[in-house]
Amino acid sequence: MATRRIPQDGDIVVRPETHDGSERFVLRTVPGADQYVVRSRTKALEQAVVFARRQHVRVWLADGAPHRFALVADFRGAESV
């Protein structure tokens, strides 16, 4: 069985966007609206990993093309410490 390479309910997606000529990164939980905006890719991914670890979900990075995602981290089997 093939692994799904798209976000599922509860997963966190980090999406780059350009606003007023500068790049920023938007975090959201699937399904749902944008929830959090960060100015750097590194900070956005760090924050997404913190959220995902706590919620035992995956983190995805959208590459700008519709429906194209890269898996960053998977905490679905992680236990809380």
C-alpha cells in the first residue's frame, strides 16, 4: 500500500507566500484557515514542529504549486514526554 503524500486532518502545513514584496510563511492545521504568520522559513518550521510534536501529527511544507507537499516531520507515533 502506498503512503499518502498529502496532509491529512490535523496535520500542520507551512506555506510560503509573498506579501508587499517580502516572503513570509503561513502555518495552518488541515482542514482550516491560515492561523499563524512567521517571517522566516526556519522559524516557521521550528514552530510547526513544536505544534506537531504536541498534537502527534505531521508537518508539511507546501512548495507553492497546488497540491505539492514535502513531509518535514512525522510525530504520529511519538509519545509525550
